[in-house]
Amino acid sequence: IVEAYVNLRLENRPGRGKKSNDQTAMTARQLLSILRISQALARLRFSDFVAREDVDEAIRLTHMSKASLSDDQGVSFKKRKRGEDLTS
């Protein structure tokens, strides 16, 4: 978990093509969310222990969530620029 968290933090460092005020930067709060999601996935399996697969899936979900934020921001900006309705 620590290794994955460090890698995610390194990906979001300024100078890596990301803006310094990027709202999707990895934080300690997101580390806690990965732990909680891992625990929830273990509970779904009726297990008292968190398996490596639970942690891997929680990290994957975090990646996908962050990627969808980037995609949504780009789409919203493009639609506003063209003057299209965002609700359609």
C-alpha cells in the first residue's frame, strides 16, 4: 500500500506535466480512502482480513476515479467552449 501511495504521489509532482494547483493530486486522505475501500471489499467477501487483491482493486478504483475526473474536466471545457448545453 505504501509503495503504491508513493508512486501515486510521484506521478502528481509538479514538473511531471501536471499543474501545481491540480485538484486531483494524491493526498493522505486518499490513502485512507484506499484503506477503507480495501476493507469494504473484504467485507463484501465476508472476510475478516483484507487480501492483496482487495488493495489492488481499491488502487485501481482510485486510478479510474482520478482518470474520470480528468476526462470530465476536459469534456466540460470543450462543451462550454463550443457553447453546447452541458445537460444534453
